[in-house]
Amino acid sequence: MNIALQSAKMIGAGLATIGLAGVGAGVGIVFAALITAFARNPSLRQQLFGFTILGFALTEAVGLFALMMAFLILFG
């Protein structure tokens, strides 16, 4: 394989993983919001936790999508 193509793949995969930093911040924001909301109204614990798990799952899905794109660039 050409060295320029291999270098371009490495750079592209590295750029595709930038989205993972946003996912880390997003997960932190989701759980910080849970703690804040629970501190304000403890009686809504179950409903808030359900919304938090949904937000966590959607945020992680974006991270998995970014990681999948990086792997597709590298090995595709």
C-alpha cells in the first residue's frame, strides 16, 4: 500500500475520533443534570433515572458511531 494513502488513513481515523471527546463531556453533563434534578426534587427519582439512562444511551450511540467511522477509515 502506498505510504501516502496509509498516512491519510491514519490522519482521517484520528480526526474521526475527535467526536469521542464530546461524548465524554456529554455523559458528564447528563449525570450532572441527574444529580442536580435529584437534589431539587427527590420524589422524582425513578422518572429522572429513566430519562438519564435514555440520554446516556443516545450519547454513547454517537460515540460508537464515531468509533465505527474511525475503524472503517482504517480498515475499509
